Amino acid sequence: MVGGIFTEWTKVKEAKTYFEFQVQPKIPLNSNYYDITNGNVIKWQIDLAKQHNVFGFCLYHYWSNGKRILSDGVDSFLRNNDNFPFSFCWANHNWTRQWQGKGNEILFHQEYSKLDIQAQVNWLVTHVFCKTNYIRINGKLLFTIFSIYNLPDAKEYIAQLREEAKKYYEELFIISMLKTNKHSQFSKVLVLIVL
């Protein structure tokens, strides 16, 4: 669930047909408008992933100024997953009403500070990185940052993240997603870069 009564399926259910060849709204298999806060749904998603040889999940993690939002689904996953591999992607961007065409209306402002690095890494180590099924690459914890361009000083910020993790005897394998220019012919391409 994205928040309150709004879920991923809200907009899908509202979809309309604009062209003759369109079939809208799209209805999921068996009308399964799933709720990721439901433990049975998490188990169903994991079973489905295993059946189709998906190695693991990467979950969005919203954190800013010591606060987590949109965490119900992540918390449900952590409670209901014993052995399926997973990692976190820190969604370090402002959360807006983009889905309603109001991208300038900020619901949750992303902020950055040294104290916040310490608090976030502490929370991650004690609640997430400690899981035996958290994905590691060459012994390092895989951690994705949604956009390095949003960091105030990316090189320094990433160095501080790594330094903080070392206090817990952990090393981070950090990658970031880059979206190409929206006006480019490759506007849908996501590139992962190792930092």
C-alpha cells in the first residue's frame, strides 16, 4: 500500500479506454488486487518469484530526517520472509503527488544530514542488514541509492555511509540508478552504476 487508502491499484482501477484497441482497466489475474501489508500476499509473491527463477527482491526504503514512510509493506515483508533474498533501495527523493499529475506538490521532503546517516545506518543494521537472507556481493551488503544526483555531495555522503557501516563491522556495496534524460529516445532506460 502506498499510503492511506491509496494503493498501487487505485490508478489501475480508474484507467479508461481512450483508443479502440485498448483494454482498460487492466484486471490482475484472479482479480488479485493484492495488499502488500498482508503476510499471505508476501508469501504468495515469494512463491511466485521462486517459480519463475527470480533471485531476490529489491525493496524501496523511504528515509528522511529520522523518519520512515511507506513502511507498512516493507515491515510486512520483513516479518513474513524467512529465506528469500532481498536488498533495499533508498528512495532518496521527495515524495510527491506525481501519480495525480501534481509532481510539484511535496508530501514528504527528502533531507540529508550526518546525524541522519548515523540514524539510518543504525536502523538498517539492527532491522534489515542483520537478516541472513539480505543480499551480499563479495561479502558486502548490497545497498541501492535511487539517485546520487539528489545527494548534496555524493562522494562525501557515500563515504560517510560506508564509514558508519564499518562501525558495525559491515561493508556496503553501493549502486545507484540513473534515468536518462526524459527527452532522450532512451528515456525509459535505467542504468545501474557501482559507487
